[in-house]
Amino acid sequence: IWVGLCQLGLDYTVYQSGLFSIYSTPYFTSKDIPVRTIFIGKEEKLIGSRNGLFYIDERNGHAIKYSSPQLRSSIISCSYALQGKVYIGTYGGGMYVFDRETKKIDDFEPGRPMPFVNGHIFCITADKDHNLWIGTSNGVYRYKDGKLSKHFSSDNSHLPEGNIYVIYFDSTLKGWICTENGICIWDPLSDSMKTGVFPEGFVDKEKICGMYEDSDHQLYFLPYKGDIFISDVSMSRFRKMQANTPLEGKDAMFMIEDKEGWLWIATNNGLYRYDKKDTFIPYSFADGIPGPVFLACNPVIDESGVIWFGNARGLIGLSVDWKNEENKLDYKTVISAVHVNGQEVPGAGLTVKDGVRELSLDASQNNVTIYFSGFTFTDPAYMAYEYQMEGVDKDWRVLTGKSEVTYYDLSSGNYLFKVRRMGNPKSETCLRIHMQISVNWYGYGITLAVIILAALSAYYLWKRKLQNKETARFLRVPEELRLSGKGMEDADLSMEEKYKTSNFSEEECKRLTEKLKKVMREEKPYTNPELKIADLASIIGVPSYTLSYLFNQYLKRNYYDYINDYRIAEFKSLVSKGEHTRYTLNALMELCGFSSRTSFFRYFKKVNGITPSEYIKSLEDTQK
């Protein structure tokens, strides 16, 4: 209903589609009853809640409520119909039997106070032989034709300790017993409980509060907290429900499969229809569901095909022709407005191409808010959408309770925004966004400045390198020429002339090299910090220019590098003998012939890649 108000705009009553409806008759309504268990007969219903038991006789048009003092506990936990009777379990008040003919309710086993008078009854079911199985706070009981045939407990079997929450018989006739402290399996061949049959990684150690087997013989385990666990009946293939679904963070209460092979999954915060692949369709207040909270009440499909669900605010039914009703509401989602940097884009700013709306923006207009509507006009808190911005979002994202989404700092490029009602691809609508490439003059200026500085730095380094080469060339001049005070040009000419007249053969160079090595090894002249090339030539017994020729023309070595190599080798020898524990680093350096600590460290690192201290530490580490 739309209501126009004088000077106050337009209001509307919140829409509900009516897909789901609360069970109600002229003489009874389940509205606001927290439904925990149900029995659905042809013309009768039994509803168990935390406020008592309700029997609705649709044939005669009346309802009966059973509660205290008729029942020791008004909290009804479970029920099961078998052979004309409905067995009722309570929390703290034991177990009862409801006679559908007489409408009387009596104690199930008054002779066993625990658990059938004062205990907790959590689940009731039957196997293929019509044995009645009862999960209690005191183990598992099995009855045949009203008589106890077996009592399984943690004392007389492998049944885990604690309350029994689920007894479920799968298509292979195995019995799954889910307890406070894990799962065991009842083996029908040996009539025994087994716990050592589960593969590694299975869910057998968790607290399971619900189970279901679908038409593909897949078992679904509903844990007290956490993700749904899925396994085949042989436990050879199992997994958790895939990540990033609408079920994340919610506790599954129950599930049931419809005639199309989809699963209805009820949670503590919503109802979903699942295709067993990737599609989840949510149902909420807009569809007629009174509240999002569902209790652990096993749903029922009656003879006419209606699916009945227990909700915290009543018993709700989904009619057989619900798909036809849903198709009547197959509206397309519409983008209603776009805001850029907080300002609404007028209609003229949006163009249409190939049926898709388009928006072109400057690079600075990079904060975009998109508003949309599913045209259901229900409470916005219950709206659920899926959206994706191609170029930003890798997958579809879920949005509930809102009809808008914002993207910040979009970079230049082309984007396609898509939105639809959750689980309904037919409702999808799109918006193309073109972000122009920005021209950043400030950035260009910074880049240019960096390039200029880099060029100046390169020029400076090149000049320094030339100067270093000149210095090195000066140091390679024979000492007697340097001491003579002649310029570098004269020195170069003199050295060239001397090398021309030094007609040494390769054999002579080899002999001189061996003699030099012998002197260096035996006499260790390099330990003299003041050793000059003339001193070394005198020790060997040759002229200075001959030794200079040997270094520069034959050995291709710098005199000072040659001497320092021996000094470094001497240092390593002393360290290997443990002399570093007796002398300081400076003392060792001087013993090897170095007079400058800076020169020693620089040359040592140049040759070895590490400092002397690091070398000593590495040597000590290898000796430990």
C-alpha cells in the first residue's frame, strides 16, 4: 500500500511475497511459537515448542495444548511417529507417548526414572526393522514392540561419553551416533558400536547436532559450531563446505532436499536454497518468513508436497506451486543513482550503449558510489545482493541489508559493474565506467628533476674515476723516477725507454718470479711496513726497474697489491694459529706489515668480501 503524505513525501507498507506462510487456522495460530519439533499428518499436526506441545485436529477443527502440570517439562526437544503413535522427548522431563486416536499422552517407560521420567531425551528415530532408537543423557536405548532390547552406554560399549544428540541411519543401514564428545557407528552385522573406523581428517571428534543424506548419497554433518562437513557413505571422499558462501559465520540447524534436487538449509540467521554447487538463494522476511532464526527442528514434506519448517516465530509452510509464485516477482535489479566524489551524477551524465548504461569520468573522479534497487519494496535489512566490479573484484561479493556499494581510488581504465539479487542471475544489471588517464604534471616535474640529478651524479663519478686512474698511474711509476721529481710525462717516457731496453726473455721472468716467491716465503720482507720496491729489488739482487718490469709487464700486478696479498695471507695464518686470542686486531695488523688500519680493512674486504672481524667470527663458528 502506497501512502502519500501532505508535505512529508511518500510511504509504503513493507512488502511480503507470500512464498512462505505461517501455519494458522481459525482456531489456532503458530505465530510467535518457537517450533522445535513437528509431526505432520493428513489432517492433523503436532507442534513441539519450549512452551509445550500443541495438537491441531484439522478434521474436527480444534487444538489441544499439553504443558505443565500434564508434562513434567514444557520444553519439547524431539518427536517421532511410529505405528500409530507419536513419541515425545522433553528436556528434563523424560519421554511420553501420544496416542493419535485417543489424544491421550502417557509416560513412555515409568519404570525407568532415568532417563525416561527425569532425564533428557534428545532424539528419537527408527531403523528398517521398526526398532525404536532413543538418544538420551544416559546413553542409547533400543526398543522392539515396546520392550527394551539393548542399552548402549560408554561403560558397556565404545559409545563416547555425554549426551546423544543424533541417531541417523544411512542408506547402507549403518547407524551414526553423534554425541557430546564425537561420533561412533553402530554396525548392524555385529550389533556393536565402533569408533576406530574413521579416516584421518574426518569429523568424528566434533560435536554434531544434525545429519542428512541426499539423493546422491552424500552425508551432511551439521556441527554445533563451524562449517558443514560432507562425505560419501563409505567415508572415502569427504570435505568441508567450500569457503566464501553465505553460510560462513552461521550455524546450520537442519536441511532437506526438494524434488528438484536442491537443498534447503536453515541456519540461526536465515534460510537458503543450495544447488550443491555454487548457487545459494536466500529467503527472508520479503518472502514471508517471520524471522531469521531457525531451531534444530527436522523439516517435513507432507503428502501434498508442502515443505514445513520450524522457525523461532512459528511453523511455516512452502506451498507446492511456490516456483510459479516466485516467477511472478522476477524483476530486474535497477541502478537508481550514481554519486561521484560525494556528488550525484545527473541523468544526462549517464549514456546507454547496447542496452548498458555507461559513465565516463575524469581521473580525479575516482570515488564512486552506486545505488540500486531490487524493486521488492520490503524491509531493506532483509535485502540480499551479489555484485562484482570487473577489474577490481575477483569474485562475486555478497551484500545484505544495504542497497549501495562504494569504490575508492579507482585507477584509470575501463570497469564493468554488475549487480543482481542473490542467487538470481536473471535479475542482473550492469554499468560501464570509463576512468580517463590522468596527466600528472607534478609527477613529470619530479621525474625530470631526478633524471637531471642522476646525469650530474654520473658526470661527477666519471670525473672522479679519471682522477683515480691518474693517481693509480702515478703510483705505478718506479720509485726512483718518482723520487727524482720529474713530471709524470717524463716518468712515462723514462719507464717506456727502460722497458724497451729491458729485453728479458720469458725464462728469465719465470726464474725471477720463483726467486721473488722464495724470498717472500722465507724472509717475509712484507712484514716491514716501510718496504719499498727498491728495498725488495735490493734483497733479490736486481735493479728496481727490472722488478718494476716484472710486476707490470709479466705478472700484470700492482706492486702494492702483490705485497698486500702476502700480508693478508700472513694475517689469516696467525688467526688460524689462534694468535687473535693473544693480540688485538691492530697488533696483528702491524705484525703482518700494515701500518694503516683503514688500508688494512679496505683491502681485506676487497679481497675477501668481509671484514677481518667477520672473518675471525666465521672461523670460530666453523670450529665449534
